[in-house]
Amino acid sequence: MNVQAWTFVMVGLSFALYIGVAIWSRARSTSDFYVAGNKVPSVVNGMATAADWMSAASFISMAGAISFLGRDGSVYLMGWTGGYVLLALLLAPYLRKFGKYTVPDFVGDRYYSQLARVVALICAIFISFTYVAGQMRGVGIVFSRFLDVDISYGVIVGMGIVFFYAVLGGMKGITYTQVAQYCVLIFAYLVPAIFISLLMTETLIPQLGFGGTLGDGSGRFLLDRLDELNRDLGFAAYTSGQKGTVDTLFITLALMFGTAGLPHVIVRFYTVARVSAARSSAGWALVFIALLYTAAPAVAAFARTNLLETISNIRYEDAPEWFKKWETTGLISFQDHNNDGVIQYVGPASSTQNELTIDRDIMVLANPEMARLPDWVAGLVAAGALAAALSTAAGLLLVLSAAVSHDLLKKWLLPDISERGELLAARVTAGLAVCVAGYFGVNPPGFVAEVVAFAFGLAAASFFPIIVLGIFSKRVNKYGAILGMLVGLTVTAGYIIYFKFAFPALNSVEHWWMGISPEGIGTAGMMINFLVTVVVSWLTPPPPARVQQMVEAIRVPRGAGQAHEISG
């Protein structure tokens, strides 16, 4: 069988597994739909959380970004991993003890205001739409390659599949589906990494092969060879860094604090029975996440080396089969400027001579074919990429549907809505969200990791300060929280829209404020949010005594009791 046939087999088997699990564990109540009935074991929840968090950005785009950016791509590794540690230590146990379904639920009750709930709802929708667009893009890339269709049609196929099992299963179905997806995605990520590490460095463990010597007997280190290949073609050395220090710091912090403010990750800690289980879930998730994240730099280096050694300066008619297949998707394009039939792939210093355009999001998917691994490995990687993208997309759709049905309708507009009506509203919302996300998957504002970075920046600028201050400060009130969220979100979104949509020609370091890119502006938005929230809170009346008592109760270390619901 060829690559396409193996892909159909691998994807078909994995999807049969997911759909079977979704049907077996489908939601039968709002508790099942939103938080899986609070009955998920911590190890299982940790595995599901890892799958939920390791999206298409982690599986497909992170190694692809590192393979093109070199050392500069490490901001994604540092930011996302550090953010999860922050979430596990600082927020997860307290949020679980509060015992609410959603982040807007927490904000509305902690800040005793329906307006605060609505502002948080708007932030959650904005963040989730931005993030899910990246996932739909990842799904489209996979389907476009292995169905031999344009990426637009690949996104449409993915939309239908996401809608089916997310809307049917709710959080209960998604939790157990994500356990299966984690097993598929981690196996699919590590198997080719181990194969290629053995071929290139004769080292079984990819993490060690990354820093090891080549297996050709030359005694040269892999990274030295990769630096040489990059320099010979006019690119910067792979191990050098081009980003400024300030921008690197701000992007890393935006990704870190954004992780701790992502609504679809936070809601996972409501699915366990006790506060202690929330802590252990976070610990287990870190273990499962580390398996992929420690291997990503090696995968990036292997993919970049294989690309440069197999494509540059060969005749187009001699290009390998995988190259021609990816051309049909539009994600690789060759323009023979000098009509000599030779593919010239050169760095930015010689950009007028460059004849090859490569979408960095294909690197992980194409890596097995570039390395000439067995066809079934390429099929396995496709199944893993879909598992990563679909698991996160489903979690995000749950956040969107819960935000509308629970926070907007049940808590505000239609408080007397029946449980059946609330479930119906959640599913209709998820369906509409799939359509909007599909549009942005076809017309994304950047590559997958970049789009996801925008979502993290928005989360950092809007939710993180409000959640942290809501847990650890009794003095912060609704006036500060509302204004802080609005200002933080507006500054961050405005900066991203200005450079990525309104004036993309100005999107360069010489025009950025203090050299901070749109991917890093969420850190500045977060700082502004903190400042506005604290200052306004101190200039206005303190929260009611019952709210201050609730904050004290959240921080009590023993027990798993829930804080009293505050309305008003």
C-alpha cells in the first residue's frame, strides 16, 4: 500500500475508536456535558488534559516553527511548558474548589456582577474563536495532503468530523475520546522521531540524538551540520537567534500567562471529584506533555536537515514524490525564475533568487516521507496530527457552547430555561462555531503556531490578571475587573489587528512598539490589565463582606467544598 492508502487505514481506525468512545460516553445531562459529572479519575483527566492542551500547534506547527526559526522557535517550548507549570501550581486547585463550570461563571460570581460575567463571556468567545481557527487550519492541512485536495476542502471535511463528536459527547464524551487521542498522537509523534534518530545519529532516544553526532562516521554533531547547511543556502545559522531580547521575553511570557488563562484548559480541572485530584491531574498532564515537548526540538532538527539535503539545487523533474504530492495542496510552490529547471532554495539575503515557498506547518507531516520511512509511518503521523487538532478543537467548541448556553442564556437572558433547552442551545452554538472556525481555518492570519500565539496573548491580557487577583486579593472589586479585562483585551486585540490585518506592510520590527511583535503584545496587555484593575479597585468601594469571605474560603487548603455562589 502507498502513503495515501495507509493514511486512510490509520485515520479510519483511529476515528472509529473516537466515535465509538464518544457514543459510549455521550452526555445525558448538563453536568455531563460541561464537566463530565465531576467524576473523572486524575490520571485519566491528566491524559485528557494533555491531549486537550497539545493542539495542532504542538503536534504540527511547533516543530515546524522551530525547524524554520531555529533557536528563536524555542519561545514556544519555553512559554507553553512554563505556562502549564504556572497553571498547575497557581490556579488549578483554587478554581476547582470554587466549583463552577466556566471561567465567566467564576468571574461573574467572584466579582458579583452580571456585567463582569458578560465581559468575561466576550473574552472567552474571542479567545476560543482565535484558537480554534488554528486547529481547523491544522485539520485542513492533514486532509488536503492525504486526500489530494486544496486545503479549503480539507478544512470542510474536518469541520464535519469535529461537529459530530464534540456536539454528541459533550465534556464527558470528549474526555474519554481525548484519552484515546492522546495515545494515538504520542505514539504517532515518537515512532517516526525514534526511526529518524536511529537513521541519522544511530541513537534510539530522539532527545539524545538531537545533541549527538551523525551516524555517517564523520564524528560531526547534527547541529553543526545543520548550521552549515543553513549558512550555505544564505540562511542564518540554525543555532543563532534573530529575535530581540525584549520580543523573546514578551512572547515567552505571553504564551506562559496565556496558558494559565485559557478557558478550555481551566475547565478541565472541574471534571475531577476533589481539589487534591485537580493538583494530581495537573502533575500527570505535565508528565504526558513532556513526552512530546522534549522530543519536539529533535523532530525540528531532523526535518530541517532532511529538507535541505533532499530539495535544494536538484532538478524539478527529479524532485521526490512527496514534494509533488504536497504541491497539490498549495502548501509548497516552485517558480522557476531563471527557467533552468533547478530548484533554488535560498535565504532572505538572496530572496529575489528564491524559487521555493514552503509552508512551515507541513514539516512534521512530511518528515517521514522526506526520511524515506515506511509508508505506514506517514499514515500514522497523519492520524496523530488529526488527533491533536481535533482534541483541542472539540475542547474549544465546548467552551464556546458553554459560554453561550450556560453563561449567556441560563445565567442571564433565560434563567428559567430547561436543562434540555440548555443542552440544545449548547449544541446549536457548537455547530455555528464550527462554521465560523472553518472560515478562519481557510483564511488564517498566520501559520498555526502563530495564530494560536495570538489566542494565548488575548488570554493573558484578559483572563489571567482577573483570575489571579480574584483568588489572591479580597480588595479587587467588580469595577476594576470589568475595566481591566476590557482595556487588556482592547489593547492586545487592537495591536494584533493593526499589524496583521489593517496594515500588514508595517508588520516588522522597526514599526513595532519597543520591538514587541503581535505574538508578544499580550504581555503588555496583561501588565496594563493588572495596573488598571488594581488602581480602579483601590479608588472604588471594596467588595461586599460575603465576597471577601468567599475569597478566604477558596484559599482554605483543606477539603473540597465549594464557595457559595454570589449573584447580583
